[in-house]
Amino acid sequence: MNETDLLVLAKQYMAEKAIIIVVALLVIGYVMKKTPKVADWMIPWTLMIIGTLLACWLLGTVSARNVVQGILAAGIATLSHQLWKQTTDKRKEDAR
């Protein structure tokens, strides 16, 4: 999966207003990753909660659809980060 596939996926299943949440979550996740006292396992859970709250706020109401939009935004932000990280980071196993 590459970035164009990710963009198609986002546009297909997400409300247009909610796509900006992905960008916000990427920034929040980056800041959390650089914060020494935040455990790595907490980042996706926190992004999911923040994404859900942002989606409900941005889309105007608390509903199942908006909660799903927030979860999708967090999933796409996390997947985007992992795709970037796994593609660009050099590992010892790759040298073999």
C-alpha cells in the first residue's frame, strides 16, 4: 500500500471535513513520540480518543458515524506513520 492508495481509502470512507483530523493526529502523535514520559503503547490509544472527540466536535454531533470517522482518522494516521517508518528506517535485518 502506498500513499496514493491511502488517500483513495481516506476519501472513500471518510467525511471530507474529517480528513484534516488525520493531519492533526499525525502532528499530535509526533509530539507524543518525542515526549520521553509517554509510552509507545499509549500513542495509538490516545490518538483514537482524540480523533473521536475531534470528529464529533468537527462534524457537529456525537453519533456512531462520527465516532467511526474519528477511529478511521486515528487508524489512517497510525498506518501512515508506520508506512513511513518501515519504508525509511534502516534495520539490521534488512542488511542480510
